[in-house]
Amino acid sequence: MSQQHLPQIPSELLPSDGRFGAGPSKVRPESVDMIVAHSKDILGTSHRQKPVKDLVGAVQRNLAELLGLPDDYRIVLGNGGATAFWDAATFSLVEQRALHLVYGEFGRKFADATLAAPFLEESVIIEAEVGSAPEPVASPLADLIAFPHNETSTGVMVDPRRPDNSQDSLMVIDGTSAAGGIDFDISQTDVYYLSAQKGLGADGGLWLASFSPAAIERVERITQNERWIPAFLSLKLAIDNSAESQSYNTPALATLLMIEAQLSWMLSIGGLAACAARSARSAEIIYRWAEQHPLAAPFVEDPLLRSPVVATIDFDHQVDAERLAALLRANGIVDVEPYRKLGRNQLRISLFPAIDPDDVEALTESIDWLLENGELIR
Ligand SMILES: *Cc1c(COP(=O)(O)O)cnc(C)c1O
């Protein structure tokens, strides 16, 4: 796109911050300030000494408070992000067989991990069309039930609730993009895991997870059995290290500082309920705009499944949504392209707590302006 034909959105319509990506997502300047503030007493110091262990301890405590963690649950952390956690869970949490609800790419990736494990029975997969979701169910065959709280690839949310007859099945929920932006009852889960570059507005590379006593007991039992578990993926080692506010190997200290800054901010504005309300306000703005627009519509038809943290908006076939995303990008509004494998005429817009609802409003105005002036109608 050459500079001179570039339609320039009037500056008074533009959002104050143009980052609407679903991960990495907007990092608040205060989180970066936190890194600078600790450039000499945390950065470049040992993760086995008190200053960093205190920081990890604060992250554990504040995440527990944000999630409303029951007293006997534990916050565990390790390196490698949610993707590494899928492999770790495959080794350390599935006893014989997993059951996965699949309604998009992220749920499928965990399912693929347990399906490929030669030491497990074939996973039960319950699938729904993208844009919808299956009801959570249990199976007497499965000892673990897994699904994403928010399916980031499609913008579908499923409330984590123990299904009927789930008895000894562990509820292992992917909270990567939901955490911090959707209120829920964590006691309905045994493991709730996340990466820090989405709702926590930090950076990638770490995973954090809450573990119920049943989940810890499961890990202990599997670890005592014959199964070979690579040390890096051993949840037993992660649990033991986390009990000392450490990780098995070296974590990114700057990321921990950003997580702590974001958690402190989230608690200061009123915790999970307030953060969820902020995302819900952004969601109301974007979905109402799409519903009322003759050329746009929410991709997720059922309002109960529509995510309050990642909105997927379909455009009429006359609109070139790819060009729309490119023009937005050229105007400093970035990462609203749809999930690459979904292949729809769509924008995906994140509504994490860090994102100002006024900026979501400004985004709709910027899109309206481009639909008028951007030669987007084919
Ligand atoms: C982004 C995402 C992941 C993968 O996170 P990584 O940190 O890249 O491993 C997993 N699950 C969900 C729901 C996600 O949104």
C-alpha cells in the first residue's frame, strides 16, 4: 500500500492505544515502568535468592486473590507457556484417558497432545462447529476433562462447571485468554492454567496454574508410577519448586515484574469482578455496534457463548476485511486480523481488562470511517 493512497483516519477518531491483539496483547505502560523501577534490584539477580523469590511469592499471592482461590489450592508456575503446559499435563495429569471439548484451535492442540501420547488410551473428543461449543460432559472412560474457558481462535466462551457424573475426573481448564477478564467459580476446576501475555498483559514464556488438592494428589500418584516423565515437563518438580516460590529452571524476571504490576493494578481497581465488568463493557460496545451495522455481525451467534474478552466480527462478503485490517494497521491499529486458520472475512478484537472501553468505542468509529472512505466495498 503506497503512502499517498493511504486513507488516513482522522486523529480525533483514533483510539489512544492501537493494540487490540489477542496475544501478545496490550502491555500497560505501568508494567514497563515496573521493569525500569527494578532494573537494579531484580533484573540481573539470582532467582534462587530472596528478592526474586519474594516477587514470585507476590505473584502467587496476588493471582490467588484475583482468582478467589480456595485455601487448599496452590499456584504453580513453570516455563514454556500454555503450550508447554499441555505436554506437562499429558505426562503428569492424565492417568489413562482424557476427554476434550474441541471448538477451535487451542482446545484442539491439547487434544492432539494427549491423542499422540503412546502411554495413554485414545482420548475422547467431543467437537462442535467453530463459533459454537459443546456442553461440558463427563465420561466414565475419562479421568480428566479439558476445555478452554475462552477459545481465543473463535471468540467462544464456556463457563467452567463440573458436569454431572464427573466424580473423579479432574477439570483442567485453559484460562490463557479468559484469566482476569471473565468472572467464574474456580472451585469448579482442578487446574486452571494460563500464559501471561493475554489477560495479564505481560509477556509470553511462563505458565501459571492453580491446582486443587485432587490435582496435586493425581500428580503425586502418576509420578510415583512407572511412567517416564521428562524433568522439564514434570508437574511434580513444578509443584515442589513453586512451594518455595521458585521454578525448576530460570524464569524471565522482566515478565514476572510485568505480571506483578498487572495483578496489583487489577486488584486495585476491584479484582476479578471489576476487571470482568471492564471487559464486559468493551464487549457490549463492540457487539452492539456489530449487531446494528448493516455490513457486520458477531461471528458467534449465541449471545451466551460470545466471549467478553475476544470478539470475532464477521463482515459482509462485499467488504474486504483483509484490506480493512491492513488499513487499520497502516493507521496504527494493529493485530485485529482473524485467527489465521479460521479463514473468515472477519476481524478479531481483544477486549482484555488492560484495553480501555473508550478505545473500543474509538475502534468502531475508526472502522466506520474506513468503511466510508477506505475503498473497502468490492
Ligand atoms: C494463546 C493461547 C494458548 C497458547 O499460549 P502460548 O503461551 O503461546 O503457549 C493456549 N490456549 C489459549 C486459550 C490461548 O489463547
